[in-house]
Amino acid sequence: MRYFLLFLLIFPFIEIYALIVLGGYFGAFNTIFWIILSGIIGIYLLRNQGIKTLLDIRTQSTSFEPTPDNFLKTLFTPIGGFFLLIPGFITDCLGILILLPLTRIFFLGLLFNSISPIYRKRSSQNTRDDWIEGEFKKDK
């Protein structure tokens, strides 16, 4: 998290550089077409799929089972659509990878691996604080 602000400042420059390089390789028209097409797909996914999953949860609130597949679909579909909405090749590739079911599991594993060491660190500190070391004598 300490490098997140630096990443937010540098990422647009990396994205522009990738657009220039790939635009030179594929051509200006194809690059602009890809950006517009991915934006349209992102808007479609955000509007239709995101709203559809929210309505499904609302209508099936009594019978909705929070299985990992439902959780992943509900969480990652709007995130993938948002990444497709942002213009650029790197964010488009990331959005596509988030929307594919096999790579969704990979991203969730990365997310849990980055969160679990923080949890372990806090829990190990709490267990040390619960113990008080010392000596005592029992009076007769």
C-alpha cells in the first residue's frame, strides 16, 4: 500500500507509452477502434451484467447462497467492466483477464495471498500481548 500513490502517478505514463508503441505496430485506426470497442464492451458489462447480478441477488435474497462462484461473479464482473471502460491496452488486458472464469480464481488467490500475511502478523502480535510473564510464590 505504500507504493500505491506512486503507482497511480506513474501508471498513466506507462499506459500512454503502451498506446504509442502498440499504435505504431497495429496502426492508428486499429488502435482507436480497439479503445472505442473496449469502452463500449465495458459500458455494456457495467450496465447490464452488474445490474443483472444485483437484481438476481435482490430477488433471490431468501434463497441466495453465497457460494464462491456467485461471490466471484458479483464482485469481479463490475471490476472487469470498469477496467475495460478505462482507455488503454494494459487496463483492457487486465479487464479481460478479470472477466475470464479461470483467471478470476488466479486474481482471487493473489488477493488472498496479499491479505493473509497482514492477518497473521496482527494475530501473532495479539497472542504475545495476552501473556504476562512473571514469577509468583504461594504463601502458606
